[in-house]
Amino acid sequence: MKSLAVLSPSLFQKVKVSERHILKMDNDGILLGFIETEDTYFDFESKENSLVVLVRKLGFSLNYRDFSVMLWAWSKLKSITYDSYYSIGSEFCGIVESVGNEVKELKKGDFVIPDCFYPGHKLGVSPGIPTNHGSKELEIIHNLKLLKINPKVPIHTAATLSIGVQTAKSMIKKATIKPEHNVLITSPSSNTSLFLLTLLKSVPCNLYVLSFKGGNHNKIKESFPNIVELYTLKKDEISEDVTFDIVLDPFSDTYLEHLLSTNKVNFGGKYISCGIHSQSPASIKDFGNTNLPILLSKLITQNIAYIGNCLGSTEDLKEGIKELEALEYNVIIDSIYDETCDIKDFIEQSFNKNSSRFGKVSFLYRYL
């Protein structure tokens, strides 16, 4: 089977040039490669495998969280003198190859994606993302961490859905948006925000977006004509008479201070965030000039609710997928790669190193 993996230096040298790449992160270079390893063995009659299934991946995609996974793996592998690797990938779609004896909800041939339900355990199964190895062509996964979906969903779309849909739907539910609300989406080109914008197509409200530099504004407006106005943080151009009842923000370390200090969040408003932009040691911002008491006083005196959101429930994922079905699964995909492509191009495009990426980037193993 194949997978995209962080490699030890010795193994990196043995991989074909077209199937390896050094990803520059901070002041380091992470060695990555598309490698072939032995197939995963699965004994469906074994008692220890009674509740798990073997999935053959059809496609996968990389997510922003893979940055931290790769950094962790590289810290362990870079000083190793023998061949070793750590497969990566947070999202995938695949076909069930085999099931354990006690699995009831899934059967061979089912089309599945990860169920990243969080928080809460299901029958002892831990919450969160099922695997850090989503690119592994064959993988054993607990049946409760998989969701069966319509096989009509395009593979390149299905490989990108789980984290974005589950997170976006959970945030929208917490927002309790009303038709009269002014709703602001930050970082509109980010994967999470594109899912937010997609799922909000059917939600009556006054929708605004705020980007950091203003990239992709034409594409965003074309894709989401229901947006009232697009603003750019760098230009500090939000109209004086516009304020927001709801802010949905994937990168609160970038936008929170500015929006509170400029009084752009209304009294009794909600500020919902699912993450931070600065995740690597070198990129973590210096918040020495941030006045925490002033920020807190803004939240308190204005009765603003700051709500953290990590992923979502199984119901969030199911409802989000159903809403996408009504939209004919019209999810924005930037590009699609396969095994004939140079792996460097897939990696660089996934992490927006060479271009202005707009949408998710998929890698396909094979078609149905």
C-alpha cells in the first residue's frame, strides 16, 4: 500500500525525486515522501478486530492541523539514522474492505468518510479525528469513527468533507443566527470558512466577510453572491456604521483583538472560534502588546460571548452532509492530484506555498 509520510533522512534518499519533497516550515525543512509499504493485514475473525473495519482509501486531503502533526513527527525522525516514517493525513474517503464480526452498521463495499465527533465517547471510543494517517491506502478504523455516505458524492469532494463540515455545522448551530443578524466570517479563503459560507447559503442573514490581505475577493463574491460586503483587515476598511451580531472565526489570534478594540461586535453578540493561525513555534505571535484586561473588559461590559468550538457531533456531520446534498455537493475544490503527479505539487498546493489556493486540494488513489 501507499501513503504520504514524514521520512527519516536515510529513507528520504531512497525515494524517487518525483515522489519526495522538502516542505519548508519555520527555519527547518520537513522530509516528505510518497512511499510503498506492506499492506495492512486484517483478520476479521479475530476477537480484537470484532468492532473495527478495514478501509481502502480512494482519496485523501491534508488539513491545517497536519502542520502540527508533521512538526511533531519530524522532531522524532530527523535524528534517526535508520529508515523510518510516519504517515500523515487527516481526511479521507474510502471503501469498506472487511468488517469485524460484531460490526452491524457497515458492510463490505460501503462508501465512508471519518466521523470526527467531539466531545464525548461512544462505547469507549475516544472522540476526535480517527487517524493522523489518513493517506494510508489501507487502514483499520473503529466502525463508530466512520460515517457511511451516498456513493454519488464525487471522490475528490468526499475526501475533503469531514473536518470542515463537522466544524462549520457545529459553529452555525451555536450561533443561533436570525434573519436580522449581521454575520461576519473571517479568513474567507480558509477551508473552514469556505464550508461556513457554503452551509450559510440557505440561512437568512446579512453576511459579511473579512480577509487578512484581500486575496480571492473576486472568487469569493462570485461563489457566494449572498455576501453583502467584503472587507480587508490590513486596510482597516470596515464601514463605520457596520457592526456584527455574530462572528465566526477560524483564526481568533488574528482577528479577535482588532474586532473588539474597534467595537465591531455588538452588545450581546457571539464570537465563535475554532482555532488559531499561529501553530508552529516560530510563527507563534508575540502578544506582548496585547492588553488582556482591556479585551476581557470588552467581552464583559458588552455581554459578548466568546465560544470555543472543536469539531462537532455526529449529528452535525450528518446534517451538514444532507445540506450539501441539497446543494448537489457543490463544495469548492481548488485542484485534484493523483499518483501520476509530482508529489511536490500536491503538497505545496495543499499548504498554499506556491499560489493563491481557493478550496480544498484532493489526492485520488482510484475511482469507483
